[in-house]
Amino acid sequence: MSDLRELYQSVILDHNKAPRNFRRPAAANRSAEGYNPLCGDQLSVFLTVEDGVVKDAAFEGSGCAISTASASLMTEGVKGRRVEDIEKMFESFHRLMTSNPSSPAEDEGLGKLAVFGGVREFPVRVKCATLAWHTLRAALHGSAAPATTE
Amino acid sequence: MRLDAERVRADFPILGTNARGKPLVFLDSAASAQKPRAVLDAMQRFYETSYANVHRGVYELSERATQAFEGVRSQVARFIGAAEAREIVFVRGTTEAINLVAHGLARTTLGPGDEVLITAMEHHSNIVPWQMACAERGARLRVVGIDDRGDLVLPELDKLLGPRTKLLALTHVSNALGTVNPVREIVKLAHERGVPVLLDGAQAVPHQRVDLQELGCDFYAFSSHKLFGPTGVGVLYGRADRLEALPPYQGGGDMILSVRFEASTYQGIPYKFEAGTPDIAGVIGLGAAIDYVSRLGLDAIAAHEHELLGYANESLSRVPGLRLIGTAREKVAVISFVLEGIHAHDVGTILDQHGVAVRTGHHCAQPVMERYGIPATVRASFALYNTRADVDALVRGLNKAREVFA
């Protein structure tokens, strides 16, 4: 059962229960929809980008604990950061999620987001954790088509 | 005859294995059922002793393979009460069976302003082919609603069966809700209006006796893999005159009488729908699966599962915060539910850690989820090899999930 505790860490459970930045800001100038066709998770990410800096980040939608907590922690983590730094965060997070679970987690620079290291043990749940990030990226790149985890 | 589930379990090698280090509790037979040794052995034996292509060779081996293959066609006809073996078309699965009819209907019958009637509880495979056919021909797809319990709203069906309705396609048993539809009455009503009916029997055939003479439908589709047979094989039943009226689905070898560059002529039914080398060993496996369930007795299987459904309903009603989705008057042992405050996928992951395999998500029935305003459910589906111990393991796992999310 230790794997289960790895997966559902208290930070994740807390952000699932009380998601931060769960709103639709009127001032947002970038947004995108994300969709995981496998499980029906659906979320929208709203960004306020000024001078290459994400001033505000928020989301709405419905999903499992992993995808909700990931979106919540992500919006906290990217606020106030430059777009190019966020791209790097996306890559680090993606690398962490897709790395071999038996290798030590490379979570440098991810701060609180490192709690998702346990998701690696559950390959079918990795997409839950990455959905918010794919959607964020679609919002930054201004893609018209909804982001998917496929 | 009562079903001895413990003895039945011993027939299924996979049920003796572990999942996540725990004895496997398999509650996802509505997605695909496990295979008894008799099916696996029959296919192996066929490959080792009787395999050759069918309908082609003059040699003894091919003749033997053809006989075995065609023998299963007759066996399927008897199993579901078709009048003749030529009314049985072998396809890849229920999905292909429905596509075959939809494709044929679009080419022969459907025109602008015509209507195809389906219901709100259909699997995507009984929605999308009709959507495509309607879009192609400028026809309209109409949908009969369901009520809060998961029963069809029959007055709505009555109203929607109109002069423009070219076909009613509905599921015999709902995969997401477990509802058993009153198909005999519905077919009768549709026929009174001159509307042919296709029944999706994928979830019905493994759990109860199906007699097409009694149901009277025009088309019936089901899959081998949900009936404890191999994947890759399915059955389309069509009343002979209905099948004859449909054009071939795919062109190729085996479905023709003669081929000339100017024009080719086609075989009669069912062969005109069976282009190319079929899944021969798969069909043999389906035959063994039908033997297997027939030996146990479909009535005994239905009684066993009904008893299990009652026990599961009672046990689950004691899990705090659990809400059943689908409480139709007549149900098979398919139980969809949500747990308050815990998303279906999290429930699924926690159950999996306890060796309990359930389906989570929209079950290829997104309109059903929308109807109940939920993104996903947990679905536990039971088959002839499940026991009360499986229900108990499910309940224990659900209580663990509640602890994790307390």
C-alpha cells in the first residue's frame, strides 16, 4: 500500500479538496481547453499574460484528484513567471512523469510539483497529471484546437 | 440446475492469478469477459490438427476446416434461435455488425428527411455509425430519452416512431446502466408501424437466453469476446429478406461468384458480407464458448447472476456516500455508481491496488453520463464466474478508498 500513499500524498489530497485558482478571471487574455478522452477529464486554463510574464493563472473543469491537484498546483507554480521559464517547467514536469519509476526522481526546480513523482508508478494515471500542463501550453501557444493527452 | 460458481472459476485459468500481488477479483466482464480453458484448448487444437483456409481447398484439411467453421454458423443460429444458418454473418464484433447495417441502409434506403431512431442509453457503437449514415444521406438521427432510473421513456418512443423512421436501433441490455429493455414489446410496436429493428445484444447474450423467434427483431448483433470467446469475432444476425436487401459491405475474395473487369457478381447471403479470409480459429473459439455456456445453462447463469446482483445491491447500499447510477426495473448484474467526493478514477486506482478490476470512466456512453450530469462512474460488472466473495472484496476496497479520501 506504500505506492498508494506515494500517489495520494496529503498535498495532492488537499489541493483536490480545495483547488486553488479555481475560477475564470475576467482579465484573462489566453485560454485553452484540455480533454482526456480516456477518462473524460475536462478542464479549461485561463492566463493573464503581460510583457512575457504570466500575471495570473486559473482553471475550471472536472477531473480526478490527480488532474485537479495538478492543475491547482500548476496555476500556483506558474504565476509570476516568465513564459520561457514556464516552458522549462513543462519540460521538467513532463520528464519527471515519463521517467522510469525505478530511477530516482529528477524533480529539480519543480518545487512543490515534485509531489507528483509517485504518479510514475501508475502509468495509466500519468495523463491525469499532465493534462493541465498540456492545456497550459496550448493556452500559451494560442492553439485553437483543444489540448488532449493523446 | 444451479450454477456451482467455484467449479466454474476453476475453468478460467486467469482467475487463479494475482493482480498487484492480490488474488484477482475481476469485475469488468461487461468490457470483455475472461476465457475458459475449453475455448483456449479448442483454438489450440484447431490450429494443431484442422487448420487451413476455408471455402477454398479441395484437399481434406481445408474441407475439415470449412466444416468446422460452417458448423459454428449453424450452432450460432441454434443458440440465438435464428431460422436458418445463412442468417448468421461472421464479422469482427458488434461494432462491425452495426456498421455493416448502417452502411447498407445508407446505400439503399436512407434519403433526405428520413429518420433513424436510437435511444439515449446506446453505446457509442450504436450511435456513431448511424450519425455517419444520416450525415451522408441528409437523414436525421432521433433519440428516445431515458428516465432517472435508467428505463426508456416508452411514450417518447411511441411518439418518435413515425412515417419517416427507417430503422430503430437500440440496445437489448445497457452496458453503462445494466437496464434490460422490454425489446419484445418494442419490436412489436415498431413492426406495427412498419419500422425494422436492430438490437445490440452485446451485453445480453452472455447473461440470459436469447430467442430471436420470440423477439422477432430484424437484426441482432453480438461479440464473441463478451461471451467468453476470443476477440476479433462477432455475429450479425439478419432476417434472410433483410440481409438480401443489403448490398455487400466490403469487396474481395470469398464474397464473389465471378469477377470480370467489367463487373463482378456476388455470392448470396451470408457470404456476400464476408470478404477475405475470416478469423477462422476465432469462430472455432466462439463455437467452444457457446458450447461452454450452453452446458452450464443460460437460465442457471441468469439465476446465479441475479442472486449476485441482489447481494451486491444490498452490500453496496451500506457503503456511505455511494449512489447507484441505473436502477431500472429489470437489470443484469452491471452496477454503475459514484462515491461522494471521490472521482471514479481515484476509486478505480485504489480498488486496483486491492486486486479488484473495475471499469471507470464513461463506458463508451458519454450521452448517458451527460444525462445524469456526471463525468464518469465506477462500473462493476459480474459474470458467471463471480461470487459473493468478489462483492465483499469490492466493498472492502471502496471502504479503503473512503479512508484515503477521508
